[in-house]
Amino acid sequence: MNFDPADVAPADRAKAAEAARTLTLREIRDPSDPAFDAAYDLLDGFFGPLGELEDRAVLARFTRERHLDYGPGLRGTYHLIGAWDGDVLVGVRDCYVDLDDRVGVCLVGLSHSFVLPAWRRSGLGALFRAVPVALAREAGPRPTLLAAEMEPVDLARPETIVRLVAYGRSGFGVFDPQRFRYSQPDFRAPSDAGHTAIPMLGVVRLLGLGPDRVSAEVAEAFPRLFHVCHRMYLSASRVDPSERHAVDTLRASPDPVRLLRLPQAIDDAEALVPLTRDAVLPLYPVGLRGAAEVL
């Protein structure tokens, strides 16, 4: 797969170019390809226990069909991308390139990314953040949000900070959680779990939009496109509470939605404080706070 070095943050360009030279990146388009199971297993080992990964059958279907028809004015494509060092799969990225014709924006849902420990800080992560930009351009010229669902900061789990630092250094910001209250359905939750969703930060990079804020209407495309996809394989009762909470909060004010800066280092307290679990979880009703917060 090709990537444009201009899509990579300046500090990451040399490493990303080296990763592109060293590794083989290709899109997996057939779920009967052994690469599909290898890629899914790699993602499932990390995201499955967190309740943040769709069933194997769902992603197999999306890989096979690729084009997703969400309904009037909403459509998208699914992309599963692997990176190999010789015959060894060392990383996986999957993403959705979705179009909201009513608002006139493209939202690239950076769904999952996992890189084996030996390849972290090699430039592959930066490459995985850049390749979806090229996929968005193929969908046609329009304002674009590169959008990632990220856990609020858990100070007891440094990896929740490290991921945000990586995105912050790559030119991403985060929608102010006070206005943008997105939650992802908990894919593993049984019907009697007492909760339906997990709070997530809206980590975004804006292309062709304002540098530090967007209208509430544009921000609303984020939950709308993610959740319309969720309804393709989950019951509405598992999805609707999340969308109502996000949309109602956005529509409560006509003001633009600000982007806050992401941390540039693991001790960047000023940027971290508004993104911690203690700051974010109280903004959600109990049923959308995740399994650990039900009680």
C-alpha cells in the first residue's frame, strides 16, 4: 500500500518511511485468506478482553463485502490492513471510511490498531495513522475527520497515556469531553449486564476543517456514523442509549466543539487532567460507564 509522507507528522516521517521500506503492507480482502484469521487473532488478543472488538463473523462479513450501506445519505467501506516482516505478521490496522452526505464530511473511523512490542516505536504506528488518509482521498475530496475511540486516561495503566501521546505527536487533538460524550457499545456485555457501553474519548485530526474547533453538526457525524455501523450487528437497545447521550449533549449548545490538545509526554499533567477517568466518567449515566462502574 502507498502512503504520502506529507500525511505523517514531521517528527515521525523518517521512521514511517523506514517502516514502509522494511515491511510489507497489504489490505486483506478475503476472510478465507489465512491472513484474516491471523489479523483477527492479533486484534482479539488485546481488544477482545476489553469488550472493544466485533465478533469474528462480523469483521469477516465486512472484509468480504467491503462496501457498507448504512441507509439514506450514510455509506462507507471497511479496510483491514496487515503489516508483515517477511512471513511474520507484526501489526494490524482496521478502519472505516464513512461518508455523511447530509453534512458533507468524510469520517475515517480508526477502529483498531495493534503493533507487536518488538515493532513499537519503529514507525509502523505512524504509518498506520497515515495510510487511512490516503484511503479517505480515494473516497473523494471533502472535509475529513480522522477519528479514533480512545480510553480515558487510567493513571494506573500507563499504556492509556502512551497511546494518547503517540496520537498527540501525530497532529491529533481530542474533542472536549464536556461537550463530546461518546460511548462505544460493550461488545461482550450480556443483556443483563447492567450497562451497555464504555466511555471513550473522541480523538481526531481535522483535514479541511478548522484547526481547533468544529460545528456541533460536524461533530455529530462522529457518533452517528460509528453507531449506524454498530446497528448492523447489534440490537438498537445496545446502541441507542449511547447515541442519544452523545447527540443530546452536542445539541444542548449551538457553540462549536473545541479540540483540546493531547499530551506530548507521559507527565504532561495539564493535558492529561481533563482526560482522566475521574474527570470523564461522571459525565455519563451509570449504564454507559462500563462494567466496572455499574455498582
